[in-house]
Amino acid sequence: MGGWAIALHGGAGVDPNLPHHRQEEAKEVLARCLNMGISALRSSLPALDVVELVVRELESDPVFNSGRGSALTEKGTVEMEASIMDGMGRRCGAVSGVTTVKNPISLARLVMDKSPHSYLAFSGAEDFARLHGLEVVDNDYFITEDNKGMLKLAKEANAIMFDYRIPTVLPDTCGASVENPLQMNGLPISVYAPETVGCVVVDGQGRCAAATSTGGLMNKMSGRIGDSPLIGAGTYAGSLCGVSCTGEGEAIIRGTLARDVAAVMEYKGLGLQEAVDFVVKERLDEGKAGLIAVSRDGEVACGFNTNGMFRGFATEDGSVEVEIW
């Protein structure tokens, strides 16, 4: 074992014209959450507890698309999803269609720990949260003025790709009459918002864990489920590694991206960064996405085929990084 390691992300796909103050705001949130995880690991908190702790903090900050600040559905509401996985025994929990639970990642953890199931959705997930006393809030808590504005623009102009936060001044070509070049599963979509958050950790005992949480796509159809709550697609942890993905959910689902990192490590004998690079290159087809990973040996890795990915890393030997590009 090479000591503990932690990585977190705030989404792949970054507007190259993102204002500097927005970049700094995002990096400050990542740094704060990363330091929280470092402190927990130095206090010998298990990997599973650390990923939940960090993702809860990311969900509570409106900068990224999870919890408060989640993307809005076509109806102007929030439907969140999350998953968590413990590499020890490959235990997992996941939720979708969450509308009032303040921290969906903790509900996913509760599903894993307190139910006979691995996945609960919509009213069943909400009922389970209330049964066990999780904090709930009105749906309005999750909705920000920024996202109301983005939804309005999404409905008015079908050719906007929301990488992170849309520019305050839109080009003339964003009119509704312009044909939308962005496709998903071969069909045109109006908006793409890859701002999912996630965290992967290996603790000092070599135990890996992963957690992912998101509000999904801006202007998505009500009921749409992406990769984030799907074990093996958006989230995976086993004895070798922990992985959290972000980006075009439909492509991540088709490529079973998170699980494939572990698979090529196990079956092809690749190292962690080699496995990440292989999966990003060979499994996404034309999809756009990114991922973070840790190995049981204390390594960290990331890969993405987008302009950038909001991410942070730290290892027990003192290495700390927060990057976008």
C-alpha cells in the first residue's frame, strides 16, 4: 500500500471563455472540499466516510451542479441523483428522482446501509429518506437564479452547449432558428451541462470508495436518469480502484466507463493512469466525458476528452493539486 489518496471533480466540459472570477470561485470550492477530505484522512476516517463527507460539501455549494445549484428540468424543477460504492465487498447504494432530500449522496449511503436494495428512485427514495429522518427541504432550496436564467435561455435558443456557466453575452448565432449541432444518442438536444461532482478515495488501509452526485442536464426531460447513479457507469469501487465519472451520461452508460477502468486493470494488467487513458480513448466513441480514479496503492489519475475538467488531487506524500485545464 502506498498511503492514502483522494481525488474530486466538479465536472468535465469547461467553457474556454469562462471568466477568470468564475474559474477562481470553482477552484476555491474544490480546494476547500479537498482540504476537508485531507483532514478526514489524516484523522484515519475510512474511505467510504470521506467520499460521503466531501460530496455532501460539494452538494451544499451552488457553484457546481449537484444538490443546491442543480440543473433544472424542462419543467423548472430539480431532480437529483447520486450513488456511492464501497470497494470492500462492492457494496453500493444509489438514488434517482430526488426532489427534497438536502444531500442525495447521504440518501444513497442510507440505501446501501439500511435497505435490502441497491437503488431507489423518485417517491420510493423520498419516502425512504423521511422514514429514516434525513433532512428534507423545499425544491426551491436547490434552485438558483443563475440556473433559472440558463433554463430560460435553453428554452429560447436550441443551440447552446452549457459547459459550465454560460457566457453572460451570447453570440448572435445562438438564436432559436439555428440548427443545433449537439447530439446525444444520435438525436439533437438543446442543452448539455456536465457539471456532476464526485470523489474517490483510498485510505491508509488500502480501502477504495467512490461517490458521485448530480442534478443532470439543464432542460432535461422529467424522469431522465443519467450515468451518475448507475453503478459501473458513473461510479465504481472495488479492491483495485475507485472511479467517478462526469460528462455525457448516455456515452458513459454505453461504455460502462467506471467499471471498465477496473476491468482493464484486472484483465489487461494496466496501471491506473494507463487504464484511465485507455478507457477515455477506446470506450467513449464520440462522447465527451472525464473521470477521476485512485488505486489501492495510493495512486491518483484523471482523464478527459473535453476542454477541461474541474478537479483536485492529494496524496499522503504531500502532493496537492487543483486544476481546470
